[in-house]
Amino acid sequence: MLSTLLRLIFVVWVFKEIDLSFFKIANTFLIGFLFDLGTVSFFALPYALYLLLLPRRCHGSIFDRIVTWFAYSLGLVIFLFSFFAEITFWEEFKNRFNFIAVDYLIYTYEVVKNINESYPIPLLVSGILILTAALLFITVRMGIFKKTFQSESTFGEKLFPTLLVFGTVLVFALFVKNKDAEQFENRYNNEIAKTGIYSFFAAFQNNELSFTDFYKTLPLNEAFSEVKNEFKKRGDSLLFPEKELIYRNILNTDSLPEERPNVIFICVESLSAKFLGSFGNTENITPTLDSLSNHSLFFTNLFATGTRTVRGMEAITLSIPPTPGRSIVKRENNQQLFTIGEVFRQKGYNRNFFYGGDGYFDNMNSFFGGNGFNIVDRGRGFLMDESITTNRTNIEDDEVTFENAWGIADEDIYNKVIKVADEAHSAGKPFFDFVMTTSNHRPYTYPKGKIDIPSGSGRSGAVKYTDYAIGEFLKKARQKEWFKNTVIIIMADHCASSAGRQELDVKNYHIPALILNLPNTPPLKIDKMASQIDIFPTLFSLLNWNYNSNLYGTDILKMKPEEARAFVGTYRKLGLLKGNDKVMVLGDKKVSNCYQWNRETNELLPLKEDETFLKEIISNYQTADYLFSNGGLKLNSLGLEN
């Protein structure tokens, strides 16, 4: 009943987006009911076995009463907690529980504090306890406990229902996968058909996907040949042409002297393009960014590769299409890789990663520290692995004016960036700073009195404060001697929301990116379609660098119209968007679908499959997955020192 009520709530929530035709909505609820039965059977099995093995003389004993009351009450609490937790999860992600929910079990400090700051926890807990008590009262009044404790059922009579429950568990455990609920073209129907608890445990078991097992593939040599040919067309020289590697040399064809400015990259949490006035927003919540868009290289047609911060970090640092399952940032064996940091290292830069929370969250410190970055974060006692040799600097209490569940206010992290930049400038060392912001995140709280929207009132206020903090940072930075020789890059990690009713909601991958203060470069709006993975290769080209690269990204400014493309995906759906707004999507059942994306309506209209396009998407994703899985991203595999 709770699960059905939850489905009704979700249907109302996305009423305009879900497919409400009678057959499909009826099937949505029928499939959901079957998954509910499977879920309940897992909960019922331990008690069914207990009842089967409990001697008749022990029926109603003190031991039996304690076990029965405790088990039943615990089950009610779990179901009620799941009911409310799914509503909050749906509000944020428009999804049933998935691997994100599993990750949240690991990072309890941030998650519990965020929930406490975002929702009336005492009221919710009280509500769960009151409802539990009410359901217990109803159960008692119906005489269910009395019938149970006075039961005279024999072992034989209890065997059949026990076998029925056990058989249901066996069928679901061996033959039913969570993705079997996905029988519809509309993503919302698929998600509503699922059961949250079942989805949670499915995600717990499967948070990594083998590309070769689940997706369409090409012969490996053919996949690499496709990718290498694209690099050759760009004029890149492969350094190991006979090997299954993409390591190559990129030459500055203009023969201009290399520039070595400092680089500060600001990765802005959840900054969708739709928030900016430059893209048509009328709320005036990004006056700083809107002004900067007229005084920078402003990329108007850029897309994030994924829907989470770690996916953005993966795309930016490794310049790679997203691998299926969890991000490389969170995987094992993700250290000593070729990242953009390696290019900066070879040019003599110090590399720093700034985060306003504890970088233990989402494995960020291990990833950045293990790939040569110094760490500056709000350490709360989580120590890094001893194998990681890096410098870690704590953001002290006296450097913090405001802090919430996710970290310190953006103004505070920028003040720390300026402080570290002053020290690097005094030492005469160029620096590359990767700065991850946190203020544009639920619970949307920030220092009072900074903007005209009250703290904690919603996303618009968080966006406006984020924009305000960027403006304050630039005001302070411009007073510094090092600023005239410092390039500032501002780009989102992902959009504020990504869910839609189709396989991939392309519009919700559209993000802004700006490059400021470039030497000898006039402002320019760049409308070529491009990806997060292309921003740093573009910067390296603008700085006239000759360098060796293991990056998939390319210089956006030198892209030909037919080369324009962007990688977009979820942890299961892998997409490629081409210059004429064609989209190819690979699914984890070895399926592929081709669409025409209508930018105005955000609709994906089915197209006949294009073999050339299919080869392109498979070769990029397959080789990227192969390189990570087989050490092809490792420095030592490229003949580089760790």
C-alpha cells in the first residue's frame, strides 16, 4: 500500500512528462506490484523460516513475542523510512534509489548534516514513529498478534507458505534484475515501475559495468583505428602507433612562443546554463557571469559529460568520455594517471586542489592527491592513504566565516585560493589551481546580507550567491600582482538537474564555460558544440604549448563544423551528440538508438541508425573503457615517471 501510494505521488509529480496512456500506466503499476511482492518476500523470508522452525509449544512464548514484535516493528520503520526517503531522493534526482544513494551511506557526515539542514528532521522522525505506533495499534486491534501467538499450525501446514515465500525470493534473486522494470520508452514510467528498496540493493551489488559485457562493441583493433584516425586528422602524431594507446604529440602549428601564465580553474557546483541571463534567464541571478560573458572566451554550446561532480572532475582532469558505472574518481587503481595536471607538471607548474569540505567525500583527495595535486581542504580527521605522497593543507576555523553540510562558503574558499596564490607568487612558481565550489547545493544556505535573496530559500538564492562570490573573488584578485599573469576558467561540473522522461535529457547537460584574462586574446562567443573534455586542450592550444597528450579532448577553436561533438551520459546510458543535433545512445543491454534532438522542445525524435555514427560512439567509449581497465591511462604505461 505504501509503495502504491508512493507511485501515485510520483505520477502526480511528473504528470506532464509521464506516459499516461491506459495500457502503459496500468503496466507501470502492474510491474511495480510484482517488484513490491519480490521486495516483501525478502523481508518475509527470515520470519517465515523462524515460524517454520519454531516448535508449536513455543508459540506465544515471551521469546516468540519479543521476536515477532521487534521484527514487525522494524519492518514498519524501514518501509516508512524508505517512503519518506524516496520522496526526498526523487525531489533531488527524479530517480529511484541508485548508486548515489549507496554512496550516501559511506559519506554519512555530509549527508546527515545536509538532510538535517534541508528538512525538518524532528518532524519527520516523529511522523515515522507516530505512523509506526498507529500501524501497530491497528494490527493489535485486528487481532493479528493474537492469532499468531495462539496458532496451532503444524510444521507441515507452515511448510507450504514458507516454500512459497522462499520460491519468490529465489526467482527474484536468480532471474529478475532491477532493469527488468524498464519496459517503456518514457524514463519516468520505468522509474515509477521500480521499487525503491529493491533498486537500492540492486545498486549496492552493481555500481560498475563491464563495457564489453553490456554494450555493443567493435573488434578492439578496429575501435582504436577509428579513434587514432580522428587524432591524425587533427594533425596529432601518435607516439606508439602500433600499440592500443592514444598517447601522442601535439604541436603548436603557429610557431608562437609558449605562454606560461598561472591558471585558476573554478569548477562551479550545479551551474546549469539556464540560470544565466546570457542564455535567456530573466531572474537576474547571475549579473557577474553575464557581464563576464562579454569580456571572455564564452562557450555557449558546451555540454557536461555526466550528472554528478565526480563525473565532471573525471571529464575535466582526464579529458575522457564517461566510462559506464561509477566515475573513475571513485574507482580503485585510479592513481598515477595521465591527467591535465601532468601537462602542467611538465611545464613547471605547482598543482593544487581546493575543496571547501573534507576531500575524503567522493574519494576526491585520493584521486587528486594520487595524481600529483597538493590538497587544500577542510579536513575533519579523515587521513589519506599512506601510499599517496602529497602535501595537504587544512582550511582552519579562523579562515571560515560560514559553513554548511557540504563545506565552507564560496567566498571563504576563494580567500584561501588568493592566500595560496600569494605564497606561490612570492616563491616565483607558476601554479595551476583546481577549485571546487559548494555553495550552489542543497540546503542552499550562505552568509546573510550578501544578496537580496534570503539564505536557505532555494536554488535561485544559491545561484545568485555563487555568482556574487565569483565577483568578489575577481575584485580581490585584480588587486594582486600575480593577476595580470593569471588565466581564470569558470565552468560547471554538471547541471542542477539532469532527469527527464527520455533516455537522455540533453538540455540538462548544457553548461556555461568562460576563459578570462587570456594574453592577447579578444573576447569571443564560441557557439561550436563541444564537451567538458575539450576545455583544457583548448587552453593549451591558446597558450601555444607543444606537449604530449593522452587526452581525448581537442581544441574547440580548431574544430571543423563536422567534427563538433559532445559526450553526455548517465552511469548506464552513454550518448554522443553531433553538430547537427543528432544523438546516439548506447544502452547496457547491447542496444543503440539514434535520435534527432529538437533544441526547442528537448524532444528526441527516433532516426534510422547511422552505421558511421554508431562506429564513432562505440570506438570512443570502448577505447576509453579499455584504456582505464588495462592500464593505458597510467603514466608508467606511457614511459613517464610516477
